[in-house]
Amino acid sequence: MITSEMVSILSVGLPALGALVSAIVSFLGILPGTERRLHRLVSIHNEMPVGEGKAALEEAVNELAVRTARRVVAPSAERKRERKQLDGGKVGFAIFFVLVGGGVAWGIWFLGSLAHALPVLQWTLWVIAILVTLFTTFFVTVGGLTDLYKDEEKDKENKAKREANKARREAAKKARDEARSGARDEPV
């Protein structure tokens, strides 16, 4: 006998599981049919009228062909995937923020559960807990932590700025030290 809970779990769980499997397969690049997809795109490109879209499709076909050729030709040991590196500080902050936000939301929810004698207080605390959860989720997914990867160009710019600031501080310190030593050498 199928209960309504089972239906709701299946209705949410199966699409989520399908999406997870699809994402993993796509990430690993083991999805069969890349050659079929390439053949289909080439045939679409050949039938397409000349224009801006044809050039974009040609670029996509070339990129897919190069990736497919690399995967077929290169042995798996030599194959080096270009992967973005995660920024440890951003990931750590995201985990910290989620733990703190979740803990605060859980604490407020728990206080609301204890206040069952006062329904208005209970519901108010539950609404606040939901708002804290939504804020935490929004901040981590959309707000300040959208890019958890290192940005090499930005890192180079920041390093150049730090070195320029360091040189400026050293020059100021040297000028200040020279002024002090000059002031000491003067007769009073």
C-alpha cells in the first residue's frame, strides 16, 4: 500500500536523484554519445543558413570536437583536466556561516517549540527561524558567496597592490627615519 508520504518522498526524491546522477555523469565526462552529439551538431551546421548563429554553432562544434579528440587520444594517466581551485577561505566562511545560521535558526525554532503555552509567541519565533534560514540560504547561494573559486587575475592584482603598498610604506618609513636621524644630528 502506497501512502501519501511515500508519494511525496518519491515525487521529490526521484527528480533530485536523477539530477544528482546527471550532474555526476556530466562532471566525470562518462556520458556516452558525445560522438553522436557532435555528428548531429555538424549536420545542423551544414543545413543552417549563413549568419551569426552559424558562426557560433561552428565555434561550439569545434570546441566539442577538440574535447572529444583529447579524450579519445590522450591516455587517462596523461589527461590533465583544467580545474578551478576552490578558495579555502571562502569555503570555510561558507561552512561557518551555514553552521551559525542553521544553529541560530534551530535555536529559535526550539524556543518556539518550548513556548507552546503562548501560541502567538510560538508562531512568531517559528517565523523568525524561517526568516533566518531563508536569509542564510540566500546569502550563501545568491549573496556574497556566489564564487567559491580562486580568481587568478584578481589574486595577481591584489598581490601587485600589496607589493605597491609595502614599497610605499617602506619608502615612508625610510624618509621618516632619515628625518629623525637628521633632526638628532642638528645642534640645539
